[in-house]
Amino acid sequence: MEIVFATNNINKLKEVNEIAEGSGISFILPPEGFNPEETGSTFAENSYIKAAAAAKLSGKVSLADDSGLCVEALNGAPGLYSARYAETRTLRIERLLKELSNISNRNAQFICCMTLVSPDGQVLNRTTGFCKGHITNAPHGNNGFGYDPVFVPENYNITIAEMNETDKNNISHRGNALRQMINYILNTNL
Ligand code: IMP
């Protein structure tokens, strides 16, 4: 079964298809022209905006995620603004480490909210995944994307950027949210 995954990010599409491997579901990109404005004030709202835009454009059931890094000592920042925290990936990490430079509480979590939407804009299901851990003092590793080089998951002593894809997907917020969504899809007549 094919489901539209509301993103223009090929790496994200690759990641969700790896997580979905063996389920019988494969995710495909939305049609050209998909470029919604993420104007929501929660992860749930933004994931709905993206999924509804892709469902309208494709005429097919569509899934979207919205995710971010929430740091306890920064009252949940960068959160919804994780992708826009600074101009480049390196600057985003630098800003985060600077904001935490004199702070001993390094607790943080990645959050991923997924929304499945029908072509007429109805929410069919919503799931949320978490990945708890802490922020390092300096970046380590080259794998993954975003804040992976400064995030050590609970029960690990390496950053996500030092892990392989399979290990990341087994514990990640996105893996967690997507496995719940796949269960729903497989147990429902869409
Ligand atoms: P979006 O869900 O595509 O809007 O992305 C949100 C932003 O959160 C990304 O651009 C990253 O900065 C950050 N982020 C979300 N998931 C991850 C992850 O798995 N690793 C590292 N950073 C992430």
C-alpha cells in the first residue's frame, strides 16, 4: 500500500521507508507544488497543515510529521522552532551549546507528532513519539541530521550522530511515532 508522506525532504522519506520496511506500506512524495506554510503553534497543528495540504494536492490519504528538540533548561526551546533556531545547521548547534554553556541540567527530548489525513481533510489518526536524553558539551559524530551530534539518548553514551541508522530508528521519536501509525494503518480499512 502506498501512502503520501508530506515532505519535500528526500532524507526524511528514506528514513520513514526504512522504518516501514517489511510492513507492506511504502511512502511516496507528494505531487509537485507541495509547499505549505508551517503556521501552527504546536507540532500537532503543523503536522496537520502539512498532511492536509498533501492530501488535497494528491487526492490520497497522506501522512505528515512535525518534530523538534525540546530542552528542559530552556523551557522547551528550540521546540517548534528547531529548524529555524539559526541560519545553518552548524550555527543552530552552536547557539544551543552557547545557551546551555553555564547550565548543568542538560535534559532534553526529541518529539515527533504524526497526523494521517484523508483527501477531504479529516484527521484519521494522530500519534506522538518521544526520545529522551541529554545535550553534550560539544558535537560528536557525522551521521544523521539536525541536532544528532549533540544528543545522547537515555541508556547510551554516544550521540545519535555516532549511531547507525537502524539503531537510531529503533529508539527515535520518529520511529516511535511511525510504528504506532503503521499499526493503525494495518488495522484499519483506509
Ligand atoms: P521538521 O519536523 O521537518 O519541521 O524538522 C524539525 C527540526 O527539528 C529539524 O530541522 C531538526 O533541526 C530537528 N530535528 C527533528 N528530528 C530530528 C532528528 O531526528 N535528529 C536531529 N534533529 C532533529
